[in-house]
Amino acid sequence: MALTKSEILQPTLWRTCRALASKTRLRVLSELCAHPDQRVTDIARRLKFSLPLASQSLRALNARGLLLARRSGPSVCYRLGANRSIPYSEYLLQAVRKTLANDKNALRHIFLYSTAFTHPRRILIIKTVRERSLRLKEIAFETKIPSSALDRHLIKLIARGFLKHVDYRYSCSVPCHEFARVLLLLVRQV
């Protein structure tokens, strides 16, 4: 079955988190936040990346609705900007900008919290336990995730501060970092 154009252009939140869970792409975001309207060659030179790496990183971020591209003669200039056709991109980009501006460890924190949601099963888990705390078997039953895989996902969510495990029950937890709170809000809405 072929995807329609609108399905191709609608990235999922977990894929966007996967794009953010890259130190290379986070450096590109940080560079564009500080110096907007740069070409691939500018990014490559400033960050000491190869042209293919810079180009690949810019395309990945653009495809996730976090960059805007503008043709300027034979070149394409990139800047931070939300693709409004992607419902969550403006809110997520706002959180990225704020984190980059106000957090000395911004890249580390964006990377850390984004990695919590780089798989659709972890989003499903958060949606499943958001209303009430559940035991492992209840989560497995409701999500249809095999126990062996479920354990790995729960460990990741606990390590990132999005779940807590008390008395054999799992429940949602809200990390104190604002970027993490924004991600959690978006996860609950998708």
C-alpha cells in the first residue's frame, strides 16, 4: 500500500524525538539558533562536519518540521522555524529554543529527554499509565507489548524520569526540566 503525500509529510513525534536524539543534529540546531540563515557549507565549515553529514542533518531536522529552508540563488539557507502543518512542531521548537537559551547543559538535556520517546512503544506506555498506576502484567495486556521488550522500555522511561515504579506499580512522573515537561505534554496529546 502506497502512502499518500500528506502521510509522508506528517512525521510522528517518536521520529522527531529520534531526530533530536542525535548530538550531531543538536549541534546543528544550536548553531542555527545562534546564527540563522546558513547554508550547508556554512554549517559544515563552522561545525567542522563533512558536507554530506551537514546536509543529512539539516534535511532530517527540516523533515521533522524544526527548520525552514529558503532558496537563495543556487543555495538553500536554513533557519530554526516550525512547519505549521505539523501540529506539535511549533510548541516543540519553542521548547528547544528556550532550553538552548537558558540551560548551560541544553544539548545534554534535550538529548537525554528526547531518547525517552524514540520508540512508539514508549509513547504507548505513557498513554496507558497516564490515568492510573498499573502493574507490569496490566501494562503488557493493555499495550500488547511482550514482557521482554516491555522491561527495556520501562527501564528507559524510569531512567529519564517519565515513570516511577513503586510497590510493583508503574505510574507517570513529571521530570522537573521544562523541555521534558513539554515532551510529556506532547506525548499525552498525540
